[in-house]
Amino acid sequence: MTRIRDQRESRNASGVEGENATIGSEKQAPEETVNIGVAEYCVTDNSHVLASYGLGSCVGVVLYDEKRRIGGMAHVMLPDSTAITKKGNPGKFADTAIKAMVEEMEKLGSRRADIKAKIAGGACMFTIPGAVNPRNVPGPCLGMQIGERNVEAAKAALREHRIRLVAEDTGGNYGRTMRFEISSGKVTISSIKHGRKEL
Amino acid sequence: MAEGRGLTPLQLDALREVGNIGSGNAAVALSTMVDKKVLLSVPRATLVPLVKVSDLVGGAETPVVGIYLHISGEASGSMLLLLEEHSANQLAHLMVSGSEQGELSMVEQSALQETGSILAGSYLNALSQMTGLLLRPSVPGFAMDMAGAIIDFILVEISQSEDYVLVIETEFDILEHVIKGHLILFPDLGSLDLILGRLGVSG
């Protein structure tokens, strides 16, 4: 996967593979797919396709300004950064990822009133009746109902930034892949269990 | 490469040894169960960035069967048995004779679940003996889905404070049947220090 970034694209990767090494200043071929990995986000006005593959309890957040064709996607894995001391990259948490994306879209010229949001994911992958999950809270879903909490936190952050949530495909017990075509604003969700659909 | 948390070569060696003995035990259990030879790879102990964890099994969208056990007791973490779709089918047919090809039946699913439980149990037994720590595996959870989706919630606990996760991974092969699986141990970070201490290689 090529890491791309030009002057009008900002991306927060976890800085693993030469974060600064592969920055091109030329526009890439249109419709290139950018993989937004776990805890990453990307905001761009290029005509890329942004994709988060295999969302389980993670939540994919798409923000789109249709007027100016500016869009962003985040692949958040945790609801809330406030209780965490060592925060790491903002793309990891629902609150910080959405804040960062909104700010960067505004830098590219978006107005908050024009930004709309779609979210997907937040599933509960393993259900064991009567099992004790990692926080030692008895409950049917292993993993502290983290999917559900991610969805709630994403919605709360969107409300806080006064961004309208226009569609969601969340919950359930299956993984999803979210694709977002910036040129058309089209968001598709695919899963092994339910095939592909437009959101 | 690991910001904030470097592991020395000696520590990584010790963790590989944990993987070796743990999965050795698990392989014996598996071999007895299916009455076939089981080959093991040299275990890997690596700090993997969160973004890359699903690459261990061929990418986030790869369809896999995952059997998950949470570890509690004196140390905590997660244990995951991952099988690619084909391997899962093959293994299920070995366990439940006379079953048909195609989608996994409930019986086959529960057979795989039990396999995961037994493998994890023997792995953890070995780890427990090496470290003197009491480790309790949970009831196994079963999921059949994209690898990324199966792995991501396991990272939640670990990733609250770190952008890397320690993965101790062994691949196994049941030769005549082209069955390949991954047995992965994700120790929680606090527990990692404890385990390293018990192994006599604390930082």
C-alpha cells in the first residue's frame, strides 16, 4: 500500500513505516484506494477512495463536505481519550479523531454546516453467555461492549461538533469493510455475512 | 522501533521460548486429538504496530475462523487460535467424521471451539509452570469473519496506552491435510512485566 500525501492532504498514521519518507507533492492517480488502518485517519480533497477493512468493534467514521468534495475517514478503536494519560495518535479515539478531522477539513476550506457524517462498525464479535469479560463485568459480550461504546462516543463527538449524522450501519455480530469514494460521496459497506450495500 | 517500550534481545528470546514450550504442548494435544503429525514453526515474539496486526494472517479482510479465550488470574491477556477458512473446514472434518463439505455445522463449530480451548489450555499450562503464575482461560468464544474484525477488540485493552502490541505467534501444520493455523498469545502490558520478571529477564 502506498502512503500518499500531498500538500492538501493530511494524514495521521501511527508512524510505522517512514511516515515522512513517502510524501509526494504530485497529485496521485484518481480513485486510488487509501487504506485507513486501525487507529488511523485521513482527510483529503483528492478524488481518492478511503477504505477501512475488517471493522469489528472498531468504528469507521466518514465526514463529507459535498459542496467542496472534501472528505475524511477515521478507523477508531476506543471511545474516549479523556481517561487515558498516554494518548498516542488521535485516530485511536472517537473524540480526538473526529475533532482532528473536523479541524483539518476546516483548514481545507470546509464549513461545519456543510459537513455530514456516516458511521459503520461497532459490532460485538464474540458472544459467550455467562462469561466474564476483560473488565470482570459479567456480560454476554466479551470486550466490555466496546463496539457499542465506540458508536455512542462517535455520536456524542459528532453532536458536540454540530455535525449531522445522516446514516449508520452499526452493531450486530459481524465484521464490515467501509469504502468511501470522495468524488461521488458514495459510502459502501461490505461484509461476509450480508454482502455489499450502499450506506 | 518501539516507542517507549523496547524489549531487549534477551527478553524477546525468553518470550520466544514461552511460545516454543507453550505451542509444543499444544501441538502434542492437537496431535493426540486428530491422531496426525503436527509440525510447528519457530515461534515469533514481536512488537507489532496496531495497524499491522491483521497482516499476520494475510490482511484485514481475509475470512478466518477465530477461537478466542480471555486469560485472567495472576496475569491477564488474550489467546487466539486463528484458522483460515479452508483449514478450519479441514480440521472440522477431521474432528467430526462423516460431515459434509461446505458451511460449518453447529457440531463442527463446537468441535473447533473445543479444539481452541484444549490448545490454549495446554499452552497456558506450560506458561503457568514456567512462570509459577496462576492463569485461568475463559470459556472459548467462536467467530467466523474477517480477520481484522476478529482481532480488533482484543487490541482494545492493550492499546489504551500503547500503539504496539506484543504478539507471540506460532504457526502449525497438519501435514497430510494442509491445515495451517496460528496460535497467538497477547499478554496485557502489566502482565508482560510480570511474566518477564518470573522468567528472570526483567528490564
